[in-house]
Amino acid sequence: MYLDEAITERILELCDQNGITPNKLAKLAGMPSGSLKSIFYGKSKNVGTRTILDICQALEISLFDFFNYEIFKDIYLEGGY
């Protein structure tokens, strides 16, 4: 699995856990919904730490909580440059 796919999966999981849509998350994080859609549709191959931090802050979780997810324990995640 590619890292960008793992990040997308985690964001969608967090949206589901919090009962919000990705569009609502984008609004809470202060980013255009198109930015989040770029991540989901693979147009953004290198999701920045600032973007992930904004998402975490919107969800009131830490970066540790974001990455403390089974899929990130896979040492064979691939970058998708």
C-alpha cells in the first residue's frame, strides 16, 4: 500500500468515527474541500505534515493519535512519487 492511500484511509476512518463528512472536516480544518479531495483522489502525492496537523487539530487529536493506527505499522508502505 502507498503512504498516500494509508493517509486517505485514516482520514476517512476518523471522519466516520466522528460522524462528519470529509467536506465538514475540511471546513473545520480551515482548508478548501478541494485540498482534501486532492488527497483522496491521488492528486496530492505528498501530503504535508502541516495539512495532517490541521486535520488533527480540527479533530482535537494529536499527531500520535493520527499515526497510531494499524496500517502505519506496516514497514513496507511505499511512497508514491
